Amino acid sequence: MNAEVVLWNFFSSRINPPSSSKMSYWDNPANMATDVLPSTNPYGNYTVVDTVPKEILHMIDPHWYQFPPMNPLWYSLVGFWVVIMGCLSVAGNFVVMWVFLNTKSLRSPANTLVVNLALSDFLMMFCMFPPMVISCYWQTWTLGAFFCEIYAFLGSLFGCVSIWTMVWITLDRYNVIVKGMSGTPLTSKGATMRILGTWAGALAWCLPPFFGWNRYVPEGNMTACGTDYLSEDMFTHSYLYIYSIFVYFIPLVANVYLYFYIVQAVANHEKAMREQAKKMGVKSLRSEDNQKTSAECRLAKVALMTVSLWFMAWTPYLIINYAGMISKASVTPLFSIWGSVFAKANAVYNPIVYAISHPKYRAALEKKLPCLACATEGQDQSEVASTNSVTVTEKSENA
């Protein structure tokens, strides 16, 4: 009998623990809000929306009220990632602009487009990574409704400028490599008009959410803001469908088309060079003209790598937006966080790509900032020698 009482007491203590026993940290929702802002959830249950300030609750879609708060570790990881990406992007793109603008041999119309790309990436992270770090610290958006709209607007604007600048860079490489002497050289005026047109077009596409065609709202993780893809009316969806065509699908098709002919031209050129060398019984036919073509091909590879990385960075945002419109139930706060993570990394890719793959930029970087040089001495000598003819040709074309 005593044994039965002991067993009963043992299992009772496991099923109904005393009120004084402590629950684990993650089993007690109250503990999760101790280090963040007070709860403002009008629905009464503890969700990811609880700590959102009252002045922006009208911007929150009801869809987010069904999700529990995210693990605070995610906010720490994302905040750390954004700090690293922000510092690298601001410093790296500033160096790119400084080297290109202060190196005479790099002041060409085509490189004006490169400077515009670096400027767009620099401004994106300079304006956007501090607010996101603050939000990750507080685990919610604390900067008010208006700044949320400005934040989303700037991200959309700079992203649009970056992709269309890359389209112009690719078009310039197509003009040089595929058309060759029959192509019209890019002039300073032409480059300037393309840059101004890109900023004007991006501005025109990013302003409508301020006037009722879609809107800028906090994202599901409540640390960043973007376009509204959860509203179920077709008028709101129409903006995202049309905007995605303008800033994603058209540039994608254009780049695939241009690079198809660029790669085809390079392959045909290399094949012709090998056949001619074989007929003459020599290993190589690298004259100055051929060295120029080789340098242009390397620059095309840089542009291809940059554009490929851009699409890798922004495709998650496209998927998130389309998932919100087509399959709303599949979008979670954690799912929405990957758009910001990948997109912010895009602004870091470009200076790294140019530092590694752009021979003339690398040579100038080694002279101005030797501590940042990333090429071997032998490689620099061969590539700089092969690109000297490009400088002479660019000067003659611009004269």
C-alpha cells in the first residue's frame, strides 16, 4: 500500500507540477517579452505582433497575428549579419567610387555606369542597415509609420537603379564584343542620359505606393518594411505584378539575350584564334587587338558575375511577394526574413567582384590602397599589359 502511494505521488508531481516549480524559458511566453517593448496586441494572445508600437498597428496585416514570436536568436543573427554586410558594403562601394573617380585611366563612359552602380549600393546600405540593426535590437519596428514607408521606398528605389544599371553595363559589353567596330561607342552624354533615365524611371515606379497603388508596410518579422503582398484585392496585386515585370523579368530576359550573344561571340572568336594559330604553327596570336578583345571578355565575365549575383540576391524577395499573393498561408515571419538577408548581401557583392575580376580596377587599387590589393604580381603584370591598349582605344573613340 505504501508503495502505491509513493508511485501515485511521483506521477502526480510529473503530471501536475507544483505552482512553485519553474518552467523552461521557452515554455513560458511571458519570459520572451521581458527584454523587448510592452505588448500592444489587441487580440490578447501573444504573437509576433505584440511588441509593435501602437502608431503602426494599422499597417499590420491580420495574417501575422496567428504566429508566435520568433526566437530572439534569429534577431541576433540577422542583426549581426546586417552589421557585417553594412560595414563591408559602405566601405567597399566607397572605395570603388573613390578609385574610379580618382584614376584617370578609368574615367570612361562605361565606367560611369559602374560608379552609378556603386553609388546605388552604397546608398542602399548606408540608409538601410542602421534602421534594421535598431529593429533587430528591439525585435520589432520602432521608428514609426512614416519612416517605415521611407525605408521601404529607398530599398525599392536603390534596388531598381542597381538592376537597370547592370542592364546598361551588359548592353555596353554586348555593343563592344558582339558588334565590335560596327557598333556605336558609348559616349559620356549617352552614359549620363542612361543614368538619369534609370533614376527617373525607378522614382516613377517607387512613388505609387505613397498614393494608394499598393502600400509600404512592415514585413512579417517586424524588423524591416516592404511592399504589401498580403492584401487580397486585385488592385494592390496589380502593382506588384507590373512592378516585378519592370524590375525583374524584363531585365532578366534582356540579360539572358545579351549574354547569349556575348558568349557566342567569345566562343567563335576563341575558336577562330585557335584554328588560325594551328594553321600558322604557333601557340598564340595575341596581338594588341586580340589583347583588347581578351580584356573586354574579362570585363564581360565581371558583368555576368555581378548580374548573376544580383538575381540570386533579389529572387527571394520575388518569391516572398508572389507567395503572399498566391499562397498566403505559406508565408511566415521566418520565411519573410530571408528577403532582407539576401538583398542586403547584394550590395556587398559588387565591390568584391570588381576587386577580384576587373584588371584595370585592381591595378589602380594596388597603387592607391596596396593593403587592399588582391592579385598576384605576375597576374597583374600580364593583365595590365593586356588592358593598356583598351585605354588608348577608349581615348581615340572619345576624342
